[in-house]
Amino acid sequence: MAAVIRVAESADLDAMGRLGLSYSTDRIYRVLRDGLAFRLDEERIDPPLTKTYPRPALELTDGLLVACLGGEIVGYGELRFESWNDRARIEHLYVAARCRGRGVGRSLVDALAERAARSASARCLWLETQNVNYPAVQFYLRMGFRLCGLDQTLYRPGPAMLPGETALYFTRDV
């Protein structure tokens, strides 16, 4: 069964708030620096890492889409257009763990890309994830995104952040 993608409504916010915002992985990308260059090395970790994200504050906009399977909300994603550089930024792309690997994320990204091209006349999609979110990096690469940068200082140190956690930026033409 293919996911149905539609614009979020106020009645959807409660179900969106109940989605689990976590992932588990036994691999990460270690960020290595050499002068002016960076390299990402895949590294196995034991024990596996599980990370849960805090719930984002969501506002209803025509860029907030939900993915439904059998009438149940199983994912969502948000698109924000940046007019100064004609880029569409993907935020808050989440799929329920039990529905991953079933095309829900692909359907969401495709719908966001189509909306970016049609509604916003964006030249590219852009997003951020973390070097420790190996499953997300692999997903974005399969979706045709390419690494375009990183930031080792984006995240404030604290209990929710892992040592060496680095922001990775990806882009894809629309």
C-alpha cells in the first residue's frame, strides 16, 4: 500500500506529536579533519546508538505534509522556502519506526520536492542531519542528495548531544 501524502490539518497535530522521533544504529560517520579538508569515515559502534529527538513545535503551513497509511498518520515533513537564495529547506522529516523501509520517506521527499519546484520555484532542496544518524545519511544518499557541507559547532553541548556530533548538510536539485 502506497502512502497518501497531503497537507497537514489542525486535527493532525495530535497524531503527529505521538510519532516516535528516534532511530537506532550500529554505525556512524566519524568526521576527520586534515588541514582544510574533512573526511567522513564509516565506523561500527558497539553498543548500538539510540537517539530520540525532542518534539518540534509545529505550525500549520502549506509546506507541512503528512504521510498516511490506511488513514493513519505515519510520518511528516516540512518545507520552508528561502527566497534570498531560492532554496527549499526540508525540516522535520520523520517516519514511524515500524513504517520505515516501506516507501513512506521516499513519498514524503518526492512530494516535498514537487511542492518546492511547483509552488516555490526552488532551485534545490537542502537539509541537515547528523554524522551519527547513519540511517538518515544512507536514506538521503539513496534519494539523490549529495553532501554539501558540515558544521562541527552547530549543536550546543549537553546531555542530548553526543561527543563529536556534527551537522551534515545535503542538497538535491529539483
